[in-house]
Amino acid sequence: MLKKKLKVKKVMESNKYYTSDPHLAHSNIIKLSERPFETIEEMDAVITKNMFDLPPGSHLYILGDIAWSQEALIKFLSQKPKSIHLHLITGNHDRRLGNLDKFIRKGGFESVEQARYLEDSGYKLFLFHYPLGCWNKSFHANCFNLYGHIHNNTPQWKPVGKQLNVNCEFHNYKPWSIDEIIKFMEDMPENWEIAEIAKRDAENPTETPQK
């Protein structure tokens, strides 16, 4: 597959971080996803510490499936430093948490959305719980899709261009910084190259040898 080196921009100092699928208080996730914890209490403590161990003023974007119960979410938010700004992109399991708007009113989250488009250090990011075949401005240079939903135990999604699974299971249970994301994307093909290859393959299908 053709690969085009990412045109690396001069990265400005960023205060944004990205993660997904903490699944706090989900008793079966340790076994299901082969997480390296003995107990759910240990898992929740480690993930919570990692998410809040960020520089003051940081904005943390959690791309879905934050907690398995409203009680676990309340406990998590009660530990949030005032200097950390939380944003939730909802996942399929977050519906069990009820009306999340009240956690905005109480100061837990600054935003709760199904998707979010933003810019970070000159790069365009489309945040969604699920991986996408294409997304807003996906054929623009330096536009990335960050997603979650895919776990250790599920069939792996083959990235379509500049995509990254920010599920905490694949990053030592820590959030990603924009510097780490850019580094990961350097060797990923541009999104328009994927479309060009698909079009070429459709126009010139490989013939199946006769048996």
C-alpha cells in the first residue's frame, strides 16, 4: 500500500488529551479484555489516576463507555481535580448512566456529545466512539479520526487512513497526547490514498485463476 509521509507541522503546546473505554466498575471487562488487573478496584484506581494525572488546565476527551454504573461515574467525578476539564463523547454503554446533562450542570463534564470535531495544534480531529470509513474533512490533509469501542477481545478494525484507536487498553491505560498521536500517524497512509487505491482496485479487479 502506498504511504505518504505526514507533513509534520510545528506543534504548539497543547492541553488536550484523549482516551476511551475505561469501563469503570465493569466486573467482567478484566476477563473479557484480558486487562492486567486482579480486581475491579485496582483497575478503577489505576485508570482514574492516569486520567487525572495531567497538567493543570488540561482538557481530557473520553471517547465513550466511561463507567458501568451511575454510582461508579459519581465516584470517578468526585475525584476529579478542579484543574482538569472533562469532555465525554458518548459510547454504546453510556446509555445505562441515564441523563448525563445533570453532570454538566453539577460541574462534572464541560460537554457531553455524540461526536466532536476540533483542532489541536493545527491538526483536525474527528472524535467518535466508533471507527468510521470516512468522516468530516477526512480527505483533507492532517485530519485524523480518533475512536474507541474496539477491545482486545473483539475483531480488530483495520484503520482506514489516518485513524487511531484510543481505547486505554492499547496505551497502557493512559490518555494520548497530540504529540503521541502525530507520531503514530506519520506512517499511516493519507485518507485520499485509500480512496484512490479502492477506485483503482474496482476498475482493475484481480482475476481469479481458473481451477
